[in-house]
Amino acid sequence: MENVLTEKIKYKYKVELDTMSDVREFVAAAAKCETKVTLRAGNFTANAQSMLGVALARKIDWNDLIIESDRDYYGEFRKFIVE
């Protein structure tokens, strides 16, 4: 039997969260996602479904917020994605 290595694709998008209202909407959108969505700000990583984690990430390095997921959730986060 062959041992096949399968590599998961990571979808990454740069996002912008300007206000606490944006943070609330972002967390609500992440909560609807079926798979894990991670928010990165520099070296800081948070669960995108965590209001506290997203708010902290925004305070730490709000110019460099990246969301990552194994599934493409572009439509759910389109409002926040910076292209």
C-alpha cells in the first residue's frame, strides 16, 4: 500500500479591522465558518472566533492582520479583505 502525502492548501488574506464594530462583525463571520480560521498579527496568533483574541491582535499589529484557513472563506470576509 502506498503512503501518499497530501498537503492541505492554506488560504491567506490580509484584512483590515478599523473599528470595534468591524471586530464584532468579523468574529460573527468567523463563528459561522465550519473549519478553524486563524488570525495572525506579526508573531501573535489568535482564533478568529475569539472576540478578545481578535481585539488583541488588532491592538498589537493592526497593519499586518492575516487570516488563514484550510477552506476558502473569501465571501464571508470580503468586506474586510485588503487587496
